[in-house]
Amino acid sequence: MLFRKFVSGLVFSFLVCIHPGYSQSIYTIKGKITDAENNAFLAGVTLYENESGKGTHSNNSGNYSLSLPEGNYQISCSFVGYKTVKKWIILNKNLTQITGMSTNEVLCNY
């Protein structure tokens, strides 16, 4: 019985001690998406991390929030009628970004 308590305590101590070493920090990038020409808020802009595809949308006030593990990421912002914005970020702390998007200047010729 004493041996069982000792082993249980040892296993518990081992798990408590090693867990922080293997945990990965999660950080949040948040901000506001606006029209670069008139500063109007853009609702429904798609924001995503290119490799994993994890993403979110901006709300009615243009605000967004995306949480990812610590690392380097290329974040894309896309919206119908606007140029897609791509930015590389180093996510090692919580970030706040304001992103302006301009209308798409590419013309389609038929």
C-alpha cells in the first residue's frame, strides 16, 4: 500500500514537472480592418493563416481576433472587391494590428 502511494506521488510529480516544458504558448493577433481610402470599417473580411488555413472573419465594426501558437505566420486578409493583403508576423506576444485594404485595381478583359 505504501509503495502504491509512493509510485502514485512520483508519477503525479513527474507529470506536473514536465507539463510546462511541453506546453506551447498561444497568442492572439487582433485588430480592425478598414477601407484604406475612406477608413470605413469592413465587416466580413476573411483572415487566415496560410499554412493551416485557421482563420476568422471581421465583425460589423471591422474587429477580428485570431489565436495561434507561438511562431512565424503569413496572415492573409481577403474581401470581395479588394486586394488581398498578406503580412508575415512573428507571433511571440499578443499583437494588435490595424489593416487598411484598398480596392482591387486588376481589370478583367474578356
